[in-house]
Amino acid sequence: MAILGAAPPQYGQYLKKLQKEFKAIPQLRFKRGRFIMQTLAEPAIFKSEGFNARYERQARENLTNEMARIQAR
């Protein structure tokens, strides 16, 4: 889950690899969107204090941007 809080360039590379790997599965976009919405609805994405302090802000930004891209398609 730490990848969610990675810097945008690294997170973007992760997304490209994920999309390439699962390109043949059209339901992935729906499932990914549902995962993002559920994750963003949580009061904290990361349950440990250390991960929360280190990755929470960037993870929320990454997921919010990803959800906007999914909805724009």
C-alpha cells in the first residue's frame, strides 16, 4: 500500500504497469474506481501512525487525481 503515497512520477509508473498488465480486463477501471472511493472515504488510509504521517497526504492526492482521470474517460 505504500505505493499509494509515492511521489507522483513513481505512482504514475506504477499505474502504467498496472494498466498494461490488466488491459484485457474492462472491469478493472470500475473496480479500481470503487476501491479508490472506498479508500478515500476512510478517515485514514494508513492505520499505522508512521505510515500515516509519511504517506497519507500524498496518497490522498494520488488517489484523487487517479479518480478524476477514471471519471474523465
